[in-house]
Amino acid sequence: CSSLEFHRCLDKYASALVTMSAATTLPAPYQYTASTFLGVGKGKGNANIERTGMGVQRSFSNVHIVVESPQASRAPRVAKTGSIQINYQLDLERLIASIQRLEEAATAAAVKHQDSVARYKQLIKQAQWDLGIQTVRKVGHVDHEDCCRCLMRLLQRKDDMRGMLSGMSIKIASPGNFCSIGDDGSLLLPCDFA
């Protein structure tokens, strides 16, 4: 969503939270002042806001909320990374209900994603050490699990591959592509190579 829509969304949620907290008592994780919700009070709670590729991610307790346009995300849902995607037109009551409903699934997805990222980084280090590879990067919409499987296949053949891959940079691409040499001289491998 645009910056204007995002700031209107934050303003709407902040004013609704202030109104609700004056009238009723919110559950403990949802008690925020307007300045904390807008990220002004950095020392109070988890109120940091950062821009991402598709929207803006805001830490709300232990859940990340990504605010998007209604075309990108109509109903609240959990992404692979563990964030909850909402559209900026969602009212506060539905937001809180969605967080309560999706919080457990979002936390589980975030833990799974963090584990796969850690495993991916570990396999990169092992491939660099065992195969003499200079750098490993993923290209496009390849998830970490596919990259891990690709690196495991390379490491299973380390005796054959060490001499060929020593000193090279590798980019892991989406499935179905052919092995090729990139413009920068790196080896472009599909994640499902045989």
C-alpha cells in the first residue's frame, strides 16, 4: 500500500486504541498508547516499524503485521515468514480478532522459517568449506528449504564437485531452469537439479 494509506491505517488504529482503552480494558498484549502504536515511544514495548518489499511490517507483541492494499490481501492470513498480512481497510475489532485467531499459527510459521534460514546459512558455510565455493545466493522466488535441498545434493557429491566448483559463486534459482553461467560469471543452478 502507499505511504499515505499506511499512515491513515496507523492513525485509525491508534485513535481507535486510545478510544477503546479509555472505555474498556484491552487484554495485556494489546494495551498501547497512540505514541507507542505509531512508533514514537521506541522504549515502550515492541513498537518498531520497518518497510518491506510488499508493505510495512510492524512488530505487535511477538507477531509481525504486514499492512497491504486490499488487492494484495483481502482477508487476514499468515505468510510463510510468520507475519500476518492484513489490508489497510480492516477495522480495529477485526484486527484484534484476527491476531488472536492467527497468533499461534503465525508464531509456528515464524519459528519454522527461522529454522530453515539458520539451516540454509549453516549449509552455505559447509558448502564453502567442503567445496571451495566462494559465495552462495538464492535468486528469485526460491524458498530456503529448496535451497537447502540443492546444497545437500551438492554436498553429497563433494568428491566429484570440489574441483569443478572451487572458487566459483553459485546462485540457486527456481525449479525448471537449466544450469547456466550468469553475466557476472556465477553458476546459475536450478534448485531441483539432478
